[in-house]
Amino acid sequence: MIAWLRVAFAGIAILIVSLLLMPWQLLALRFDWKLRRWLPRIWHRIICYCLGIRVRVHGQMETHRPLMLCANHSSWMDIMVLSSIADVAFIAKNEVRDWPIFGTLAKLQKSVFVVREEKRNTGNQVNEIAARMADGEIVVLFPEGTTSDGNRLLEVKSSLFGAAAMAVPASPTGTVIVQPVAVAYTGVHGLPMGRYHRPLASWPGDVEMLPHLKDMLRCGAFEVDVYFGEAVTYGAETNRKQVSATIAKRIRTLLADGLRGRNPAS
């Protein structure tokens, strides 16, 4: 009963905040105001607070631009967590556009929807990502291309790093900064979250969204540690597969150490 009351109060608070901020975001998108970049961060911080999601940041996000953040992906909560930390835009698969709730939120944040199967559209999508990075926007890439159970990093798809390569010619410095990020779900209700309980926060692709969302809301009070690792400079002569392998190795190390409480970014 108490859990459902908490969910109800959180839902009312989220509804009120959304009704207040959404019109401003729609206007900002319509007229391409800078407001569209940082207003989602305010919204996500409030939502994380309402849902009891406590975010701890370790290490420093790169200050140089253009910047691409590459993070492991285990849940829709990753988007809320990363958006509460910085003004970011996401690269998402096209199916997300039609998802209930999350599809609308993704469009409000001006995510770039990628249709991977249609190679004829890939160039336009990559060009959009490159242009926005060159304009100073921070783009987040989930290089696994899907969600995991939160305990490990799945195989990274090197082809997704093509956006970084495309942004190089438009960069004032002739380079793009690619930084690894690990999002580790480490606690629930003040207790350490082990491998067995981590699926409470994760959302693997074979789990239906609405039941998972209901269970997560009932649970609440998650603790999330975000680790920023050592970045890689991507230039005109950089090998995409080497960058992919380096970033994947660093994310794996950050995630494994973070889940074990070793604080790798300290």
C-alpha cells in the first residue's frame, strides 16, 4: 500500500512538472532556442528525485568539443540518469520513436533516430549527428545497440562510431573527443545491489516494457554510479575499429570496477 502511495505521489508530481515545462520545450524545438538543450536536464533531475533515483558522478566529463559520450546500456533509466547530469542528445534506434511515453520524451529531447537496416538513409542520419556535434551538442551513443542485464557490456558495434568520423571535418580542431562512460546500478533501498538483483533496474530486450516499468516504480530508491573514463581523440587518420575496441575495453573496466565498488574514476 505504501509503495503504491509513493508511486501515486510521484506520478502527480511528474505530471505537474511536465505540464509546466513541456510547452516551453515545444516552443524551444519549434524555434530552435538554446533552451531546448538544457531544459530536459532540469526535467530529468526533478524526475529522478521524484522516483528516488540517486545519481553519483565519478570523474570528469570532457570540456572539449565536439564530444561524443559512449555508454553501456541496460535500462531506459540510463537516459534519465545521463540527462540529469548534462545537456545531451541521444542516438536511438528508430523503433523508440513509437514507444509509449519514452518515444514522446525522446522526440522532445530531439534524439536522432537511426534506421540501421536502411543503408540509403544512414548518410543523412550520420550527417545530422555530425552537424549537431560540430555545433557543440553532446551526443550520447549506446554502442551495444541494445540493452543488457546491467552486469556486463555486450559486444560493441564499431559501425556506430561512424558519426564521430563524420564530425571530424566540421570540427574547428579537426578532431572529435570520444569519452567512455559506465552507468552502474549499485544499490536499492540503501542496500548494495548484487548481480542477482540488478535485473530490477535493467531492461533486457526480451522483457515487456509496461510490466517492467510497473515493477521498477514499485521498487524505487535506486542508487546509480556514473563513471567518466579517459577519452580518445578521433582524427582524420584514426582507425574506427581501434577506437571502438579501446572505448569498449575502458567501459568494461569502469563498469566492472564500479559494480565491485572500486571507484575506478577516483
